[in-house]
Amino acid sequence: MQKTPLGESKLSSSRLAYGCWRLAPASDVKTNLETARAAVLAAVEAGFTLFDHADVYCHTRAESAFGEVLRENPKLRKKLLVATKCGIRQAEEPPGAPHRYDFSAEHIIRSCENSLRRLHVEEIDLFQLHRPDWLMDADEVAIAFTSLHKSGKVREFGVSNFSPSQVTMLQRTLMKKLEQPLVANQVEISLANLTAFADGTLDQCQTLNLTPLAWSPLAGGLLGDGGKNLLPGQQGYRVEGIVAALDKMAAERGVTRTALALAWLLKHPARIIPILGTTNPDRIRAAAAADQIELSREDWYRLLHAARGEPLP
């Protein structure tokens, strides 16, 4: 698979990333390890090098299962980029506390150290803030990031689900305090969700040379083989017209609908990296074909028309 740089860093990623959100869904450790092993090794074989985590994925089990796969295959570590996120705190942690977001320096540092232990790595390649904390103090975030970077625990930093204004605020502070820019903003982008194209997110990514990481690039599976575990915000997606357009073009090209939907994102000059979330090894390998599909501007706009459901102005 072809490579692309992560922001202005020295890190280089495969054009598709593998998302570990559903890597360890079971309560049984053995079952989770079997699922994780099959998925991770299939992704590596298909050319994926960036593996996306968060401490809340499967209630920390995803990081733990992935860590066990790395422990079984120690030579893999040098081939992969390990990314994870922090900042979401569940209800009743501690007892009586509400569901919330926490970007305090103490929580960021503690979360990173816990992830390092679960992942069985000495350094996280990309560490991201998961969802914007309404009480975010950019100076305090900079203190935590500086500590983690200087101690060799994190190489690069990014954010997830941040608006352009939130990115601007944090980026300015980090450049003053740490002299190290953010390298990524992970947001939902797909043919079924065009928000990032219209709200300035992708414009800002190009302006700042910030890599957009696209979570749910297949709209929770609706653009692939069917959505089974949709998020609340995805329940109302209407994809019939998009799927019909994808199927028609995919048949003409002899490719799968999934690969075509991912290739549509890869065409954008912001260098979007779609994050694939299936744990099915066959689907993982099939999705990698997106890297070899080159869409013309005309075909790209044909799919955009289908996604909009109306003509361009």
C-alpha cells in the first residue's frame, strides 16, 4: 500500500488505517485475542501500518488484545504506527461521577501511561484528545503534552472530533509551549456525512498541513456490506442513492463498492486517511484495493451528486 505523511511529522502512514474500535467485543479474553490476532495480521498483510485505538474502545479491551498480539509478534512493532486517544471518562468512574470529558494534565498523563501498559509498547506514535472537553485549558494540555514528549512516551499529538476553531486555539498554544504542531484531526467523513467538506475542517487541514483521519468512512457499514452497529447520529442516514451510484460505478470498474467509497475519500487533496473498522479478514483485504483506484474528477463529482441528493448550486 502507498504511504502518506502524517501532518508535518517524520511519520509516514499507509493511505488506509485500521481502526480497533471493535477489536475485542467479548468479555472472554481468549475470544478477543483470537479476533484481534486474525484482524491485525490480515491488516498487516494487506499493507496497513497505522492502527487506531482509544482507551474507551471495548472498555480498554481493544488496547489489551492488540498488545497481546504485539507481544506474540514482537517484530511487528517496528513496522507499525500505534495511535490511541484519551479524554472520555465513563459514568461512575469514580462512583457517582457523570459521563464526561477530561483534558486535565493529570488525566492525560495517567491515561497515556495506562495505554502504554495495555498496548505493550514503550512509546505511542500518535496520541490524540478524543472529544473536546468543554473545560479544556490549552495551557494545561500543553503541560501534559510536553511532559509526555520529553519523557519519550509520545512521538506526535493530534485531536479527534475538534472544530476548526478548537484546533486553532490548541495549535497556537502548543506551538508556543511545545513548538510541536498537531499532526492530525480525526473526524467522521464519508459520502453519507459531508460535514467536514463544508465546515472548514478539510480547508484547515490543508492550510495547517494537518492530516484528516476519517472515522466511519463507510457510514457505519451502510456504504459497505450493511450497517449493524450504527451510532445514534448515523441512524438517519439515507444512502440508497449513494449505494446505487457506487454499485453502478463499481460494476463498470470491476471493483467493490467498499473500495470505491474509500477511494472517493483518498482522492481529496487534504490526503484523507480512511480508518477501516471491520474485524473480518476478507473484508480487510478487500478494502485495501482502494489504494489502487484512481477516480477522475468527473467520477468523483458523480458520487458527490449522489451523496448530496441534489444538484450543485
